[in-house]
Amino acid sequence: MNDVPAPFDVAVIGGGPAGVAAAIALAQGGANTALIARRAPYADNRTTALLGDTVDFLQRLEVWSRCQDQAAPLQTMRLVDDTGRLIRAPEVRFSSLEIGLDQFGYNIQNRALMVALEERAAELPNLARFDDEADAIGPQEAAVTVRTRGGTSLSARLVVGADGRQSPSRKAADITVRRRDLGQAALTFNIGHSRPHRNISTEFHTPHGPCVFVPLPGERCSVVWVTSPKEAERLLGISDDELSAAAEAQSHSILGRVRVEPGRHVFPLAIEQPEKFAQHRVALVGEAAHVLPPIGAQGLNMGLRDAADIAEIAGQAMSLGEDPGSPQVLARYQSARRADVASRIFAIDVANRSLLSDFLPVQSLRAAGLHLIGSIGPLRRLAMREGLAPSWRSRAS
């Protein structure tokens, strides 16, 4: 990790889960890889539900075995209409056993996942770590030049931009992004509770958005409470006892007595999608490539699919003697990601809009749709499989 040969095959910019996973996957595939990201302790206590092929990907990276014991299996997903409206959807339960799985996935604190990723990254001899930030990114005809804030200069045939919502990589590649504010905010925090969660994730649908209680190891859950920005700020500012009481009331006491743990975060919700996922020797992953509300646990799972796809596509290209940053290779990545991202954003947007709508026909359609999913076995099983990963993806791989 201390020898820094240049130029690199690939430089990954950004040190979140998607960026570090992409760097590991590229290096494991034989690419001479640079990872440009500050080493910093993961600051918050947010969690992620890792679903389906995401866990398989982390196993292939030799990461999952390092953190699995800190994750809780998710065996049942429960949807509860808590809108109080005249037309309400029936409760729907999804069981992993119904589609032959022991669990849909696992819920884990992001900081535990990051520790495991960083440990694995440090083991790879062809992964050079620059504990720095990219200051200037310059796509050229044959390579991309990167200068760090600390003054280091390097070049790579391909840059993987994993540098978040304001992505300097995306800007350097001259990729525009479409953004729509949703007028909602998410409050995240963790709780302890007196009754076991039995590995059941429960999502209460309220008139302002979903509030989901997701199992953590022991008698603990993570909470993502989507509501109006004003209400989210109010909940952020009340005392631990008051928030504990509010969470217990919102959960209808299914978890018994609730105790809020330290650490709360509020973030505004938006949908963002770039016009392209790759251009000018830059490929986007994670929140540089898509931003969507925390509904259906799709965000980081999509980001890790980005990482898996760019590593596979770039690795195959290099094995055939191709330039991993060439327009032809970037077009393959664009094709691989476009349908997955567009379909997920569309489905989540429709689900969110239907929940917020006061229009009775929309409420009727939503209730009827959930009734059909809940009562028709093949439809329910299809919804479960598609929620884990797009079916066409497994057929194509």
C-alpha cells in the first residue's frame, strides 16, 4: 500500500461504502487501483439493510465474514397502513422462507461495515490508498489527471466517482443531474426495546411517509422516520424521553417499552438522477449516480451494485486488452446501470406519491394493489424477488 506506481488503471474518488467496495473489487480483479479518500471514523450511527446479492458481493470481496456477527437477519417484512384514512390498505407480510431464503438480508450499522471494508482494502497490494481529497480532476483524451489537496498528482485511465451528492467527479465529467425535492425529511435514530423484534422489520405508512423499525442485534432496532421537514426538526429537538414516547406510540408498542439511544440525524429527501452514468473516462457510483428516499432499503444496495458492475465491466475489458476508460467500455456500464436505477427510482417515487396523496382514487388503487400483493402468492413472491434484486440482472450475469 505504500508503493505508488503510476499511472493507475483506475482511481476511485470517495471513501464511503460504495467507493471502498468498488476499489476492493477492482483491485481483486487485477486492476492497479488508487483509492483517494480521507481515513475518517464513520461519524453517525445510521444503519443499512443489505439485501440479496449485496451480501453475496460482500462475501466475494472477503468483507462480509468480518462484520456478519454485528448484523441482524431480516426474515419478515411487515407493511402496516397507519394513515387513518377512510380507504386503507390491508397489512401485508413478506416472509423470506416463502421464496426459499433463510433471510432477505441483514441490517448492520454503517460504521461496522466500513471497518470491515477498510480492513480488506488494506490487505490488497495493488490498491494504493491516498489519505487525502481530490482537489482537481481533469479528464484528458488518454487518461484522467487527479491532484489532491495535499499536492499529490496522479493519473488513471478510468476514474470511479464515488464522491457523493455534490460529486466533483460528476462535475469534471460534465454530467448534468436532474433533482427534485420531495418536501419530506427523514429522522434516523436507534432504539432499545423490551420485547423481541423476532427479526421482523415493520414499516408503518403514515400520511407524511413511512416510519420503519428495522431489527439490529439483540433487542434493538434502527428507526427511519419520514415526515414533514417541520415535524422532523421538532422530533430532532425534543428530549430522549419525549422521543422514546413518540417512537413507542408510532410503533403501537409492538416492541414494548422503547428507549432512544444517543445520536439523531435529519436529512432532507430528494430524488436525483444524472443524465448519464459515465462520460469522459469517469463512471459514477453511489450517491454520485443516484439519490432516492430511504424507502425499500434501495440506496446503498444500488450503490454496491454500481460498484460490482463497474468492477466487472472494467475487469473484463482489461482482460481483453481494452482501455477501461474508453467510450465503448463506459457505454457498457451505462447500459448495465440505466434500467436498474430508473426502475427503482420510478417504483419508489410512485409508492411515495401514492402514500402522500389525498386523492381518493389514488388511495383506492394503492389499497387494491397491496391487497393483491398480500393475497396472491405468485404476485407476492415476485414482489419479494424483485425487491431483493432485479430478476433480469441474475439472468444476464
